[in-house]
Amino acid sequence: MGTLSGANDHDKLADLAGRTYKEQAVWFLNAFWDELGTKEAENLWNNVQGISALDSVKGKEGNSVNEMEAHRFLEKLHETMTVQNMRDKLRSTGALAPNERPKLVPLVHYLIIHYNRDFHILVNATQGSKEEIQAAQNMLDEVNSAFRESEARSQEAAEALRASKAAEAEATRRDTEAKRTAAQAKATEQAAKAAEAEAVQREEAARTSAAEAAQREAELKAAQDELEAALAETKAQEDARNNRTAELTKASETGGQVSRNKAKNELAQHLGQDPLPLRKAKITQEAAVKKADRATQVAAQARAVADEQAGEAGRAREQAENAAQEAERQRVAADQAAEQASRARQAAEAAARESERAAQAAEEAVEEARRKVEEAEAFLEEAKKRLPHGSTWWLERELAEAKKYLPKSRGGVERK
């Protein structure tokens, strides 16, 4: 911090007001540590955090706020004075010139009036070695940077590990499910192929039965045809005999005496022939034809049934073939899905291992941050012997704030 620039105390106050909120507060603490430090240091810390949060332009890197933001700052501190009251008091002390009309309100103006301190003492207060303070600040900045990096890496690693573990579990579940589905598909395919083979056998058996029935029907039909031909021949012989009888009977009744006598003689000889064998053969043949006809009809019906069964067996075989083909397609798809799921599970496992390595690296980053904290604490402990109280208190307070990002097992403190 060193000294302030300016030809007079008014100008020096303007220089101080142009520095960051933190620098204004630390300068103030250094100047009035004996009177205010141990009691008010934490309040000044809170004032810096509060006004930085209200600074809509520069935040913690700012040095002053507009009047609206200043009014909100005073309200949060439950102050009864207004910005105008504060400026009037500053003019009465000479901190502001009578004709000076600033549009912005720096933190130091509030501190001077709130604690009723002489701004002349403030701007000329000893602040210690600028180089040593800067060295301490640089070390603290390294700590904060290490903490930000370690926390970011820890959060990122933790989220990545959580996501990768969840992905691994899901991939394992899908892998197991895919393998189960593949096994079911394989079993279904095997059953379908067995059903197809059985359907082929049934079709072959049905077609064999149909062929045998057709052959039996043909044999019976051939036998029936022979019997019908024999019956027809017998009927033809009977018809010929009857016709001869009628012809001779007519001739014996008409014509001359000689011709009639001749016809009567032939008729007697003709009628003298025994017709019983012919009549018996006819009856036997007629019965055989009827029996053969019934057998042929039964065979035809059996053949029709066998043909229908063969047709049904063929359709069943086609359905079984289609089912087997579909089962095979589903089994192939299930095998492919299982292979993909297996690869996905392996990739998820690899990602989980990588996340675990990242988590370990984040742990190492935390350990590095902890080491830097120890170095900073040791440096500050030594610097207390030479630096102003306000500066060392502020550095320790920032270090304590930074330690909130350190796990308790590594020397961290609880966040509030």
C-alpha cells in the first residue's frame, strides 16, 4: 500500500477513495487498529462484502457505488443517516470541498463518518512495506487460485464420477438384460426350428398318407371298374337270351306251319337251357359292384381327408418356417444388441476408471492447496512481526475464508 498520492490530505483522500473497497478498509484498519481493530475488523470485512455485492458495475473490484446503491448499503446496516447527511459531515471536516458534488460514494467516506475518525490521520497513517504486503497478497492469491482450481476439479470429478458410475450401472443393467433377451431369443429360435422340423415330418407323413389313400382309392376303383364290366357282360348275355326268347316266341306264333313248328322246337330247346348260373352270376356281380362302390366311396373320403390333412400340414410347415426365420432374425438382432451393450458396458467401466483417476487428481489438487495454506500461514505468522495489524488481520481473514473450501480432514473450516 505504501503512501497515498496528492499535494494535500484532501487529494490523498481522493486517491484512497479510488482504490478497491478492500484496500480502503485495510488502510482504515491499519490507521485505527489500536482503537477499533479487535472490535470492528469483522464489521469492516462485512462492509466490504456488502458494498461489493451492491456494486452492479465492478463488484469487489469497484471503489464506489451510485447514490441508489449507497442508500441500499446504509439501509442494510440500519443506518439512519442519508448520503446527503454523510456528505454534509464530510464537508464540515474538510474531507469534501464546499463546492464538491461527487456522484459516487466510496466506502471510506462511510467509514470516516460512521466511526467519527479524522481523515487527516487516516490518509497519513503508516501502512508498512508495500513490497512485503504485496508478497503476502500474492501468496494469498495463489492459495485462492489453488482452492478455486481444486474445488472446480473436485466438483467436476465428483460429478463425472457420479455420472460415470450411474452410466456404468445402467450399462451393466442393459448388458445383463440384453444377454437375457439374447438367451431367450436363442431358446425361442431353437424351439421354432424344432417345431419347423416336426411340421416338416408331419407334412411328409400326411402326404405319404394322402398318397397311400389315393393309391388305395385307385386300386378299389380299378376293381370296381372290372366288376362293373363283368356285370355289364352278364347283363348283356341275359338281355341276349331274353331277346332270343322273345324272337323265337314270336316266330312260333306267326308265319307258316313249318316255320312255326321249327320256331317252337328251337324255343323249347332254348328254354330248355338252365338260366340259373347266369342269374346267379348277375346277382353275385351286382352285390360285388355295390360293395366295391361303397369301398371306393370310403377310400375317396379317406383320400379327401388325407389331402386336407396334408394341406393343413403344409400350411403349418410354412408357418413354422416363417416363425423359425423370424426367431432367427430376432436372435441375430438380440445377439447384436447384446454385443453393443457389452461394448457400452466396457466403455462405461473405462469411463468410470478415468473418473476415478480424475477424482484422485482432484484429491491431489486439494492436497496441494492445503500445502499452500500451510505455507501462507507460516509466512503470515512471520510477517506479523513487521506488517501493520490491519493488513495481517485481513490476510488471515481471507486465508480463513479460503480454508472453507478445504475438507475438514485437511484442515478446512465449516462454511456458514
